[in-house]
Amino acid sequence: MAFELPKLKYAYTALEPHIDARTMEIHHSKHHQAYVTNLNNAIAGTDAEHLSIEEICKNISKYAMPVRNNGGGHFNHSLFWSILGPSTGNEPEGELLAAINAAFTSLADFKSQFAAAATGRFGSGWAWLVKKDGKLVISSTPNQDNPLMDVADVKGTPILGLDVWEHAYYLHYQNRRPDYITAFWNVVNWGEVAKRFKASQ
């Protein structure tokens, strides 16, 4: 079965003013769609046609660079859309908050360390909150790599990710990546992050 562009659970306008509608529309319908199209072309006629995107990522070193780039792009963006939502002012709670506090002392310290990873990623890439060996850790990856991949420096299950490619923020924030990172916290769907955390147990 060919991979498909996931439908969003919210409108392109839903994340404003933190992420603008024009960026969302281009990012989802153009950039992510291109990753899906190119991934399907790259795996056509191979064993990967019958695998999940997670299985492909976990064995990414077996595949050519077009599969790595576009498979990562599809997985990463699918996760990204799922952990975003209209601004609710919610914060993590319960087991997820306890795990964040255990790993990073406090939610504020976690956000600070995560922002440092996102700001410090040179060029294009992602920042991640990862479940690794039963604990939460922060990492970042270049390009469209992710922590599921067998080539990742920090391997684990990503439960939250932030796209820091310029196409994710440049129309609205230009070169102000730190402002985009700060705004991101206003549209994190912590309920979805908690579901991913629980599923990783």
C-alpha cells in the first residue's frame, strides 16, 4: 500500500497566531506531500512497499538516501501534525509530567533544554523528546533523520518533535528561530504527547 498524506484534525488557521495559516498550508500540502510522493517512488518494487514507516525507519541503513530523506520526512511530519493543536493553555500532567520532572527537574527546565537543542541544531533538522531505556531524553537530528533510525546518535521512541527547517517558520518568523520555538509551546497538544508516552511504556 502506498503511503498517504495524513489529514489534519484542525484547520490551517487553527494554530494562529503562533503558526500562521500560510505556513501550515504550504508545509502540509506541499512539503509533506512531496515527501510522501518521493517516498512512494523510492520504495516502488522493493520489500519496503509492504512495511510500516516505523519499520522502514528502524532499518534505514538498509535503504538508499531517497528513502532515508523522504521516509524520515513522512514520519517526522506525521508526528509533528499529531502533537499540535489549537492553543488551549494546557500543560503536561500525570505520569508524563512526573517523568519530565524526574528527567529535567522541572517543566521550565525541560523547555529550556529543549529550546537549546532546537536553537543549536545547525541548518535544517529537528529537536525531539525521546523515551530511551525507560527515561526521557532530549536530542536533535539533522535533515529528516529521527530517533527511530538505526543511524541516530540517540535512539529511542520520539514522543514530541519540533521541525526547525526554515520552511516551518520563515514566512512568519524569518530568521527568528528562538521566537518560533517559544511560540511552539502554545500549540502543543500535551494529551497526544501523553498518549505517545504511554504507548512507549
